[in-house]
Amino acid sequence: MRPNADPALVEALRQDLRAARFRSESLRAAWGVEADDAIGRSLRGPALRAIAGRTDAQAVLARLLIFGVAQPVADVDAALPSLGSHGLVELGLASADRGSVSPRAVVRPQSFHDDRGPGEWWVASDLDEIALGGGALAEDHVLGVGGASLTLAGLQLPTPARRVLDLGTGCGIQAMRARRYADEVVATDLSARALDYARMNLLIDATDGVELREGSLFGPVAGETFDRIVSNPPFVITPRAAGVPEYEYRDGGLVGDTLVEQVFAGVGAHLEPGGVAQMLGNWETRGGVSGLDRVRAWVDASPVPLDAWVVEREELDPIRYAETWIRDGGTVPGSPEFDALQGAWLDDFAARGVSAVGFGYVLLRRAAGPEPTLRRFERLTQPIPSEGALGSHLAAVLAEHDRASGLDDDALAAARFRVSPDVTEARHHTPGEDAPSVIELRQGGGFGRSVQADPALAGLVGACDGELDAGTIIDAIAQLLEADAAALRAAQLPAIRELLLDGFLAFA
């Protein structure tokens, strides 16, 4: 059954949820921090135990719409005085039978924080593992807000944009996030059910300015260009074999990582000059060629010049990868079904010579000139201090990079810089030695990077307080270290460019 996003009924639901204090903070207080952590591990028992016996609106709606537990009709009618249980059924979010209301979907509050401050949405989606209590998902399952969704939302550049494309919108969460900084958003998806949920979520959260279109990849926007493209595409690598479920929300229906490659191939033509695309993806290491090298080749093959910044966050061997996504579909390890699916995955990987699968973040930008100025393909596996703030970090360091890329070395040496306030320095000494064996510059924000520096670079960064230009500082360090000033400039100026992109330095 598909959701029915009737505007009047959705507005009634919205008013009732607000009156019931159906919000993240209130619900967390109702069942406690430990039970809330358990929910993150798909365990609903502790939270249900904490609200057992309560018949107020908040508890009734939590059991029904978050945890998938049927509730008496009378209790639901009392909890939804404007909508009523009959309205919930008309919306396609529940069914009613013999005095009981059973959920057909979940509706969960989702809090967030961006440059404009804190906010919260209600997000409707299909019944998930928590609500179902286990078991395999339907192949047309519409996913709610998961870890990948939150990661991509946090990566979105928060700078103003006129027109944004959300490619593969799912339940609509990326479109709603984009609308906070964009004048208008076009959101597409191959799944009609996903678009139904997206339409409902846009209404329930009073988000306007989003146009929904049905279709695959760039088909619904042929000939159109955008200032920004954001996409959490169905990138999961799935065997094309009988008996393997093809989940619409994660499986693009192509062999290996071909779907992600196709997004790389098509995105440039749909970006305005200087426009940015951000996405998540998987890529295979095949035949001894690393996944990042294959991604680099995709960028090089683009028919339009693209700046590229690709960050690989993790790499899984075929066994671990298969296990991750078979579990995600609700199939239990140790069962015959699990073993059969794992065999299909491993056969698929073996046929292409795949030894590992990478996952990461992608930022592509249509070059404003004939040649790209940014090409960075890196593997970063360290914990990120604040993943939800990465969008702000990316916007800031891209601006610094663009300013630096317009300067030759003489102009860069004449510029003044400041060290970022989150940067600290650690010096490691071998016992009995006065000079440090390692000097480490650490970043408290951004990607949480750590850079090993020689005394000259550490001295340069330490002296960047906005008062002196870089060339003067380098010359003074050369004199102090009795080094050749020209050679030191040749080494330090490229390092300054990298530290600007890393976020350790900024123009004064």
C-alpha cells in the first residue's frame, strides 16, 4: 500500500504530533539515555519498558509510530484528536481491525543542527528493523533516516544556491536539508513509493519549494543544469543473480559499481560552471587496481573538466561487505538464507577479481575554467570530530583553496595568514634529546587531521598570526636555521597551499 499525502490529513497529523510533544528531546527524556542508545542498536525493548503502562498521547504514538506496536483504537483516537485513527488509515500509515490500530509505516522525529541553527523534522518511511522486530525487508522498502543519510546531510555545503538537484531522494531528507539554503530544489527517484513518502514528509514539515519527479538517474532533468547536486544513490554492490533481493533503496540494478561510475559520467553536464555535486558511493578494487585509482579514472573520463575531492572512509574485504549488506536486508547470520546470499556475493566478486570495496565521500565541481584546480583522492579513516559540521568546513577550505589557486608563488608569499583556532601542536622527544624527534600539528575540527611537520614548517605555522607575510616569515626561519632561503620557499609555499585546503591555515 502506498502512502497518501493528502494535504489536509497531513496537516492534522502535524498538529497532533506537535501537541503530543512528539519530539526527539522529549522522547529521549521519556525513556532515558541508555534506552535511547539501545534504539541506535535496533533494540526497542528498553524504551518500551520505560513507557509501559502509559496511555498519554506521547507514549501511545511512540509505541505505534516508532516501535511498530499495535495500539487500541480508543487510545489512538485520543492521541490524534484532529486526525483520528481513521485519518491515519487514510494516509496509508496504519490499518485498523477489531479495535486495534496496526502501523504500516514509521514516523520518527529527526533533529539536526546546521549553520542556521537547530531544527527537527518528522520523517515517515516504511516499517524498519526496529518496528518489524526482525525479518527480511520488502524489495520496494523505503528507507528512513539512517547513518548514511545523516552523513550526507552533514556534508552538504551550507552556502546559498539558486537551484539544487537531489538525485535519488528516497524519503526526501536531502531535499529538505538542501531547501534550507537553496531557492528551489528538484528531487528525483525511480521509486514511486519513495516519492509518495517524500511528498508526505515535505508536507508534514511544511517545506515548500521542492519539485518531485519520477525517473532514473538524470533522465527526469535532461538538458537542465543546477548550482548544486546532492545524491545518496543506490550504490550498494549487489549480485545480479536469482534469489538475491533487489532493494530499490540501495541497489541500482547494475553490475558492480557501474551505477556510481554512471553518476560520475553524467554529473558534469548538469552542473553550472562552478557548481558542486556531493554524493556517497562504493567503489571496487579490481585486478590489483585500487578503488581510488578507478575513481580517479572516472573523473578523468568526464566530458567536462571537474575538480574532485574524494575521501575514502573505509575499505571492506568481500566477506565483510557481503555480511554487512545481507544483515541490512534483515537476513540473520547462520541461517540457510544467509549462507546462500553470501555465496552469491562472493561468486559475484570473484568473477570480477574484486579484492576490496571502498566507501567514501565525493565532492565534484565543474571547473570554472578550462582546467581543474583541485584533484585530491585520499584515504582518511580516523574519527571525525563533528561529522555533522563537515559541510561548513568544506565550504570554508574550498574558498581558501580557490583564493590560493589564483595566486602565483610570489603573490602567495606576499600574503598574510592566520593559524586556525582549533590547531594544536605536539612535540615528541626521545629521552635525553633536546630536539624533538616528531613535531605534530593536530586539528580539532574538520576531518581531525594530524600533520607531521619539520621545524621549518612548524615555525611557519606558529608565526602565522596575520601580522607578517609568509615570505618574510620564511626568510626569517631560513636565517634562524641557517638554510637557503630560496630552497625553503620552494618547499614551504606548496605546503601552505595544502594547509589551506586542510583547514590548518586561512588567509588573514
